[in-house]
Amino acid sequence: YMWLAERLARAGCAVALSSCVVPFGPKTCLLSTPFDLGALGSLEAYKRGPSRAGIAAILDELRALAAASDGPLAGRLDLGRLAVGGHSSGGRTALDLASFDEPFGVAAVFSYGASLVNSGMGAFAERGSVLPCDAARPPPLLLLGGSEDGVSAGLSESGDATETLRRTMAEGVAPGSGRAELCILRGANHMAFCEPVDPTCSAVDSDRPLGADGAAVRSALGALIVDFLGAAGVAGSRLAPEERTAALAPPLIFAVDAVRVPEDARCVGAEVAAAGAATAAQPAGQAAAAADEVAWEALRGALDGWMDRLRSELRLAPSSFAEESAEWAAGGLRGSLDGFASPAVEWGVRYANEAAESGGGGGGAALGSAGAKSVGVNLWLTSRLPVPHMTLYVGVRAGRATLMADHLPRFDLGERPEHVAAFYGGEQASRWSAAQRVKGLTPFR
């Protein structure tokens, strides 16, 4: 886990890694802290924490380093801003700290590849059940996972790798009073959190193949964790741009969710969080379509935000010239138009197009993907302005997002009025094309 330690150190955190190997079942497992197997005998004992003594020992060592008269950490550790995170069984240790009352004053908890769904390992709970959070004041929680986590899939009846994480949010975290965020990364498996992967770890045997670039997954995880710790007041406030979630590659996001976290306080990028959660537990095709929908909502929302700004800056008012084509359908496509005009704008439209779900025939077939969507703004400015035309466009199709902006005239519409008539039709088409030819292109040329 040195990759994450270095990432957190760049964000102003002092990081302590603990790795303790203990006999655990028929094979040797890596556990993050000394683990008291006797605590698995009852729920009361488990809530007191099988790892509590190990964590206390680590904190005692950190206090000694901070209180020392010399050394790189002397007088530099703020144990009042303590975060605990972990992977796999270490992640469950961290989750237990967020779920049950603990004596350490933890300010934030993050985990990857772990959940509150029980494996049946102890007598305190049945396999497949979820322990609800009952801490009086649980710390903020960031729950991370991968869509190809074979270990998590083994704990779900459906074989869905994300089910345990979603159940943790719905049945474990939601009944409590703490703030929690969930982010699942597409293609990430259980061992993606490790670099390098230890082949002797028993989790390797039950994991699924990695379906994404491992370095990209870890980069995204690092950005999410750093932003989360920053929001929780643990990480430093002066973060380099590359440390921010804004650098996160949207295609890696499989699903997001949050409980009692305001929009402006989420660590997942605002565009992704505002778009809502893609449904997990889907076949690959459905999952890709869900990801397209998340991207689409974010892009459409961003363009509409610019549209609101244009309305204000250019004093755009609704116009009736596009009324006859306000709703239309042709050749496998359907769409809508809203018309605008102002003293600075001869005509303007906001248009939205969508391929029919069947994807059959005509324009739908030409798009190459059922459900492809686009939205844009075209403004033809008055001839007194040096820039006659402004275009903003966003589209999503088959896993690709397209963004386009220009301030050049569409000469083909001016030279070929039949294009205007074919797409918009109605009595206003001649007025529209005349405005482009006479008041737009001629003075411009």
C-alpha cells in the first residue's frame, strides 16, 4: 500500500502502515492489525473490536514519536485529526470503527473491498446479514469498491460484486446517523488496491480479472481518498491540481451514492455526484448504458448552466419562430427545439436529439447506437457583432462523449436553405434561412 501512503503524504498526511500476518483459516492471510479471534464469539465482544488493541498499540507508538525530543515526526503529529482506512479485512476493521462506538476519536474512515455484510466467520451474526451502524457519533465514511471484486461477489447470493457495498449503504449505514459516500470503480477487482499484488494472499484465488488499467484505478482511488480526507479536515488544504478528483476519468465511475452528505461537501466530483447513481448488478451492456446516462446527465446539466448564463448575458427571450418544430420525430430520431431572440441575437435555438431505443432505420441507424443523445445551442448574432455565429454542443454515444464549441458560421445552412427546411420545416423555415443569407453570411464575407 506504499502507493497510497505516498499519495496521502503529498496531501499533508503522516501515514502509518501496519501489516501483521496471523494464521487465519487454511491459508495465511494478511491482516492490517493484530486481530483477536476470540472477539468473534459474540456480538457484544465484536462491537468492542477484535482489532482495538492493535490500533491502540499503533497510536501509542505515534504518540511516542510525536513527543520525542528529535526525529522527523517530533512535534509534528496532530492525533486529533486521525483517519483510519483499509483494504479487504483491513477495510472491515475500518468500517467497524465507523459503525460502533470507538475510543480513538477517529475523524474519518475509508475502506476498499469491504462491507458490513457478514461472511459467517464468527458466531455473532449469520452469513449474509448486515450489521447496522449504531455508533452515537460515527465519523464520515468513504466506501470504495470495484465492479469486478470477486471476493465481494462471493458474499452475495446473486454473484454481483457490488451488492455487498450497496447493502452496506442501505442496511448498514442508512439506519445510523453518520455521513457516508459510496463510489464503485468500473473494472476494478479486489486486488486493484494493491501494488504489487501478493500472490500468497488467499483473496487472489477468488478474485476476478482486472477489467481496467490498474494504475488508472489507483490514481482515481487516491484522488477520491485525498478529497474525502480534505473535506473531513484531515488532509492538507493546499492540494496540487493533480491530487483533486477533478482529474478523475469519468469512464471509471460505475456508481455513486451518498447518505446525509450535502452536494457541495461530497468528495466525488460535483458533476458525477449530481448525476446520480448508475445501477449496479447489470449485464455489461446495461452497465455501459447506465454509464452513458451518468455522463449524459452531467454534460446536459453543464450545457444548460451555460444556457442560463447566455440567457442573462444576451437578454434572450422566448421566440415563436421554432414553434412548429418544438417536438419532432423522423428517421429513427426524436427531438425538440426551443427558440430565442434578443437585440443581440437574430435567432437562437436550444435543441435536443435522441436516437430511438430500437436503433433501427434512418437516422437512428446512422448514429450507430440506440439511445445516443445530444443537446446544443445555436445562436445567430446580429450583423453589428464581429462574430456572427455561436455554437455549443455536447453528445454521448456508445461510451464516448463529444463536446464542441465554435463561433464560425455554418455556411452550408446559408447556402442550402433546403437543409433548414428538411430539419425544421414549417412556415418559419424561409424566414430562418433568409436571416442567415441576408443578415448573416453576406455581411460576414
